[in-house]
Amino acid sequence: MSIWHQEIELEKLNRMMCKKNMLEHLDITFTEIGDDWLTARMPVDWRTHQPAGILHGGASVVLAETVGSVAANLCVDMRHYACVGQEVNANHLRSKKTGWISATARPVHLGQRSQVWEIRIADEQQTLICISRLTMAVVKNQRTEQ
């Protein structure tokens, strides 16, 4: 059984979310969706490196918060509600110099007022690079409640 509020097409999601913002700059794209998970990927290159030439922890957090936040909002009726970030944390487990990483968000808790998501970031060989937890507040959509 799907957790999504409506049917989702990856091509449409990428068109709507990944243009003229940080996602486009970092080349983050949504790649897969399941009944209760969403995956996005990001390159590990000069845009996402720290000065030492490895993946910047902040870039991993951007990817984690992106996929978790989008997933959270896809679980609610966005005409009436919005999910906004309250807290994000990340444990960086391994370094990465080049290639791609993918982040998969799965819900831990889907409540009426809050959501908690676990985001696992892995490389092309499915080696875990980072694990993150994202807490989202579910609030009334201010654009439609005025």
C-alpha cells in the first residue's frame, strides 16, 4: 500500500523540483520511487567536494534533506498542508572522492503534525556513506488558508 497522497511521475517531479535552485546546481535528480520510499542521486565532483577533495558532509545533508523533504510533502494534501524541516542530523560513515551517491528516504513516523524520515546515502556499490534522520513539521499551507 502506497504512502503517497497522489500518483507521482519521476519526470514531472524532476521538472518541478530540480530547476533554478540548489538541486540544479548540484545536479540532484530523483531516480526511483516505491510504495514507501523515494530515491535521488547526486554526483561527487568539484561541486560537492570539500577542500580536501572528498565529499563535503554538508552536500550529503543537502541531498538527505532534499529527498526527505520532498517525500514528506508527497505524503500530504499539498493544497492544505506543507511539511517543513525541524531538525536534520547526519552520521558520515565513509569518504568518497568521485562517482555518484544515492539517497533513499523511508518514513519512520507519519503523524498528523510531524513526520520522521530515515535517509540512507550509498555509493554505486551500495556501500553506506552516510545515514541521516529528518524531522518534519506538518503545518497548514499558508497560501490556501488566508
